Amino acid sequence: MPSSDGQRGRPFRDHRQVVEAIIYRYRCGIAWRDLPEGFGPWQTVWKRHRRFSADGTWDRIHARLLAEADAEGGIDWSVSVDSTINRAHQHATNLPRATTVDVEVAASPGGNTGG
């Protein structure tokens, strides 16, 4: 974890407390402002999360945890994807929507065109 040594201002609040607050926030799905006071000021937790995201700290932690778990054989790398649950929202594409559609009406197989 990054150290606040040599930086101006107050030293970092305990990393363990801040990481627990971040985990609590994501687990409960609450807003930053709704963190319980026992974790300290929500602004501190938010700033640390933002700082760690920007400087790659979370990526390094994740990579190390994966490497350690993989070395112990604790990760099963087989992946199964069921396409029936992988739906894209209608706005998920980056292509423009066509405003006009050219549709040719085909006659029914019996030759009856409805007239």
C-alpha cells in the first residue's frame, strides 16, 4: 500500500480502515455519504479510493492477489458463458440508428396479396 511518508499534510488514515469502508460501500450499494461514521469521514474514503484507482494501486493489489492464489492452486481458470444471460442494452452499441428503413413487402407463398 502507498505510504504518506514524505508527503505534505496529514499522514494517511489507517489503510485497513479505509479499505474496509470501501468494501462495505460496494457490498451494501450505498452512496459515499452514507458510510457509517465508524469508518471516518466519507470524504477521506472517497479520496483514497479515487487516488488508488488513478495511480494503479488497485490493479497492483489485484494482480498480486491473483498471482498468489494461482500459485497455491486456488483459482480455477475454466470459464463457462451462457449467452442467454449476456444481453446488451439497446443503447450499448456505438453505431447510429437508421432513421429510414427500406423494406420490400414480399407476396405470400400462395400468391394472395390480400386484395
